[in-house]
Amino acid sequence: MILPVRGLVRGATFVAALTLMSIFGGAAQARASHGRARASRPPEPRVAPGLRVSVQPIAGEHGPALRAQIARILRGRGCRVTTALAAVSGTGQYPELARDNRLSAFVVADLVEGARRDSVTFLVWDGATGTVLGRWSASGAPKELHKAVAKSFWKSLGARFETAQAPPSDRIEEAAPMYVNAGEPL
């Protein structure tokens, strides 16, 4: 008689443990799923394929590497990037440069290098109007700044490239051949 009682006690303990695990496990899962639903991400910004963007030169010791990183990020998102344009002396030159090079946006950065921390501020300029579409800043240790830029540049400024437009071109494209019916021969 003692053996069956021991088996029942062990079985009852096992059933009780499973019941408690299902109750508390289900509550934890419900809390976790509730938290995920509340923290849904906004949709990923998408740019028009082939959007032409100029990444302007960045002054400073780490400037060229930062410029190359921004160009890689933009190329990875489908933009056609140029780094061939020289820095401009005034923002009034952006619309003319955009028209001449068929650019939709300019990325300009101001890098301030310090002894322990560097900070960078990015501006996205519209090619058609020459207005600022977005601004974002990041800072960090000199060797860590590129990680902050890689992680947050597109999240912070990607949607700004969706609205960028190239100015209308002054160039007249070659017309398609036409057939003109001049009537009956005389």
C-alpha cells in the first residue's frame, strides 16, 4: 500500500508543477507579446530606385572615412551616390549644382573632433529647392562614432530622402522620330 501512495504523491506533485508552469508561463508570454505589440516599428524608409545623392566632403582627420561610410549606407539603400563634387562655399549653390548634375539631395556634415569625443551633425538638402529636409547629430569616442553613425543614420534621416527631388532640367532631350503625313503627292 505504501508504494501506490508514493506514486500518487509524485504524480500529484508533477501535475501541480505542470499546472503552475502553464499558468505563470502563459502570463509571462502574454506580457511579452503585449510588450512587442506596443513597440512596433515604423515602416522602413524606401527611396526611389536610382535617387541621385551627393555626399559632400567632410573636414577633419576622420572626415574622409565618415564620408565613405555615408556613401556606402546610401548605396546599400538603392541611391546613386557621387562623391566627386567639391565642397561649396555657400548653400545658394546647391540648386545650380543639382540642376547641372541631376541630383535630388546633398548630404553635408560638420565634424567637430575633440580630445575624447567627436560629434557630427548631418544635414540633408533638397536638390530642387535648396531647403534643409532633415538634421541629425551623433557623438561618441573617436573610434566609436562610426558605429553610432552606422546604427542610426538611416533610421534618423532615411525618410527625408523619400521627399527629395531633383530640379527640372534645362536640357532638351532628343525627340523621338515622328512620321508626318504631308498629304497626297501632286
